Amino acid sequence: MQNKKSLSLSILSTALVFVMIIAIGTGAMHMSPLQVIGILLKGIGIQLPVTYTEQMPAVLWMIRLPRVVLAVIIGAGLGISGAALQGLFRNPLADPGLIGISAGASLTAAMLIVLHVYLPFMVSGSIFQTYAQNIITFLGAMLTVLIVFRMSVDGGRSIVSVMLLSGIAINALCSAFTGLMTYVADNEQLRNITFWTLGSLGGATWQTVLAVLPFVLVPVLMLPRMAPALNVFALGEQEAMHSGVQVNKLKTQLIIYATMAVAAGVAVAGIIGFIGLVVPHIIRQFTGPDHHILIPSTALAGAILLTVADLLCRTIIAPAELPVGIITAITGAPVFIWLILKEKRLIAV
Amino acid sequence: MLVVKDVSLSFGNVPVLAQMQLQAQPGELCVLMGANGAGKSTLLRTIAGEYKHYRGSILLNGQELHHMPVDAQARQRAVLSQQLNLQMPFTVAEVVAMGRYAYRASERLYDKEIVTYALKLLQVYDLKDRSYPTLSGGQQQRVQMARVLAQLLEAPALHAMDYTGKKMLLLDEPVTGMDILHQQLALQLAVQLSRQGVLVIAVLHDFQLAAAYAQRVFFLKNGRVYAQGPVATVLSPLHIRHCFGVDVSVLHHSLCAYPLVVTNTAATLFSSSALQATNAY
């Protein structure tokens, strides 16, 4: 198992570095991979015999790198939360959207866009504002998840199928209120809301990177520790309890970390669908269901996938760019359909 | 030693266990029997710690179940439940290794040996790299039995340790879906464990298996213990008629060490209350 794990992680890390270098080099000002490596290493004091123009380091450090790093962080968060939630629901088709994370975050973000003029602490353009925005969106997502979770609790334990149904109901309610927000929004706000729901990494700066990082870092560090319990949890809630898993604690932690990992990304980049659903699935095909391997691998693969998707969305119709949520949906939805058809029999059980 | 005293449990307004009294000694193989809905599985699950809202007291080796943390319970007892539904394609060896979860904090010297030993004992070692969902129902049941054994054992051999007062094994219809050979093997394994001091409680439906392997039989009816004692006294036609509503004959044969319970098919059919009720119209 240890071999399989290090093999999987080293392949994915290599691929991630490769993809990042390509993504950093691609754009209106093209940089070769060697130039990218040269400029990056110069940043830590290592001089390589590579020639590049004067503007290149500025473009790389101020424009390209923060955007790629943001894609890596948000992608890792989406991937890892997908793996955690699929483990929690013991269902390979579970997705962060199911339990209200995206809907709650959308509603909060729409409310912030429309109502921010009434909120005194939201006026300045400082990092504090970005943090406040993230924290509020995160709290909104957390609140919806909490309601969904509480609705599913019966006799001290949460029933997973009820949680899915509550998710549908709360999702509907949230989108109704988001609709209400769009109704009262002015033209400028409407445009913001629409772009936000399509998802985009266009606004990436080092500030947004710093604002998102802690929210994703904590789950990425904590979720792998839960791998043994998640494996046993696959047997069923009762069996996990019989085997010594503190089931309620596990479920609560999984939901908090999954929400953290998704909500902060959603707060700055909007709704980016299907990565949380598809990534754990693809990884499972290669590594099997063992969460020791699955959880860190999905973080890396989510990062790779979102970096590639973002690269596509800003090159396909350059100099304009597509919202990244459209790219992930166009490629992710057919994969989802294929999964449903493939697993029809399992779902029917 | 397990003492169940005055335990009552209800789901909503439906009482399932009523003032249940039960005692079992280490090293005993106890069998719970009763008609559907008599409370067998619920009793087993309550002892397993699944329902926390019971009234009364359940003492396991002198400790109240309420006060035992989940992982301490898991190191003292293992449970094989009905209807396991594992959809993720874990391998057989991975499933059996899950049984060792409760010991993850302590030294894990024997983990691998115990898992291998359990796989071999349940004759699923050849399947160890197969994906669990692709196995047949009976094979899956044997793999689960191996997992439960891996949770119970503290050394990679059945006879290496004396488990008196340390371990309890709960089996809810453990042989469902197994072929007849593996039914016998599974219950012989339960007997072996009970000889090492493990307290074994099993829910069974088959009188023959109960008669052959049980040291003590509990008949449950309407959430209470209706009769208890050794096989010879509990498996009587009268008790069986009261608990199960069927007429049986209990036969003894010189080639068989235990009593044979045979249903009187014809008599059962004609004396059934359902038929009388339909005839009344």
C-alpha cells in the first residue's frame, strides 16, 4: 500500500509541477518552460543561464503566478472535499453541491454583492475586506450545511439519505433567495452575480491567494488523518461504531473540513462545479478506494484539473476569457452522465 | 460476564424490549431464538451499544455500557451484523484489516499476522486480493466473519490466549447465506472461541444448529425472555409452540448427541389460527 501511495503521489506531484509551469508560461506574453523555471529560481537566489525580457518577471510574479497558485489551492480544496464527502455519504456520486455548500455560499455572495453598501466593514479594498468576504461566505455555506445536517439527525445520529433530501430542499430555498437578490440588484450588481455564479479565477492577486490559503490548508492537513476511520466507515455507520470509530465526531469533522475547503474557494472564485465530483472518481479508478491514498491524491488531482481548466478558459478565445465554471461544467457533466450510466445498478440498491 | 437487568427499549411509542433480564458467563455459547419481531436483533444491538436510550442496566465485565467509550467497547467485543452493504471496491484483505481499527493506537505487532490468520481460518485467504463487491453472498459473509475475528483476537492463533472476562462476540444470524459446510465451520469456530473464554451470543433461526452448538438457549417472545436454560430443557414442543406458533416433535436418536426438532407439517397447517380465522367466515 505504501508503494502504491508514493507512486500515485509522485506521479501526480510531477504532473502538477509540469502543468503549473506550462500554465505560468502561457498567455499574451509567452514564456518557455525554461524561462519560467529561470525566473522562479532567480526569486530564491539561484541564477540559471536563461535569457528573458525585462517585463517577463513582472508578468510572472504579479499576474500569472498568483492566478495559477489560486487555481492550485481552490482545485485542491474542491478535490479533497469531494473525496471526504463521498466517504461520508458512502456514495461515489456525492458532491459538495449536494449538501448545500455551493447554494449557501451563492446566496451569501449574492447578498454581499447586493447589500454590501449597507455593511460598514465592507467598504475598504483591503485584505481585511477580502478576508471578511471569505469568512462571511464561509459562514453562509456552513450555516446551510448545518441546517441540512441538523434536519437529518434522528435519535442522536444523522441519517445520510435524509441528509440528501434535506440538501435538495435547502438548495431550492437558497436558490429562491438568490433569485430574489438578482431581482432587486441593479445592472452592475446583476453582472457581478452572474459572473460570480459562472466561476472565474480572473481576479486573482496575492491577496486573494493569502485569503484562501488557510481555509484549504487546514483540511488538506487534517483530512488525511481521518483516512483509517473513513475506510472503516465504508462498512456502514453501525459497523464503524462496532469497530471503534466515533461516528458522530467523524461526521462532524468531515462536514466542517469539506465545507472549509470548498467555501473559501467559492467566496473568491464563484461556483466551480464537477471537480469535487469527478476527481475522486478518476483517482479511485487507479488507486482503489483506500482513503490513505485517495485523500492526498484527490487534492493533487483537483489542483491539476483546475489549473488546466483555467489555462483553457483564458486561451481558447484569447484575448477574452471564458468563465472557468463553464469549462468544468462542459467537461464534467458528460463524465457525470457516464458515471450514472456505469453505476446505475449500484445506485438502484 | 454480561448482566442485562430490567432493560426496556422503545422506538417512538413501540416497545421492543420490556424488562429484559439476561445473564451470560464467559466461555458460554448462548443462542437467542424467537419469532420475527421478538426482539432478538434489537437486544443484540443494544448490547452492542447501538441504542443509547435504553432504560435499565447492561453490565459488561462489571462496567456499565453507558459509561464505556466507543473504542473501549470495540476492544472488548466484536459484532457481526446482518445485511452489510459495502459498495466501495475494497479488497478482501483490506476489509478484514478494518477489524484492527480499534487497536490502531496500541502496538501493532501482530496486526498483519492476525489478519492473515483470520483469512485462512475462514478459508478466504485465496480470495484476499479479490474486490469485495464481486464475491457471492456467502463468501462476503465469511469475509465479514474473518473481519470480526480479527477484531476479537489479540494473537495470531486461536489457542494462544485465554480471553476469559476480556472478550465478547455478538453474532446476528451469522450463517445466513452460507453453504452447509461453512455453516458448520462458522459455528465450530464460535465454539472454539467460547472454549478460549470468549462470551459468544448468537441469534439463530435453525433449531438443529442451536441444538448442536449452544450451551444455553434463550427463547424471546414480545421483548421478554420466555425461557432459558440448556438445550434439553428449552427446546421442548411446548415452548416452541408458544414462541413460534408451530407444532414440533423433539426426537432423540442414538447416532445423534443432541435432540432433533421436527415440524409436524400437516398438524401445523390445520391447526393454524390463520386458517381457523378464514374458516370462520
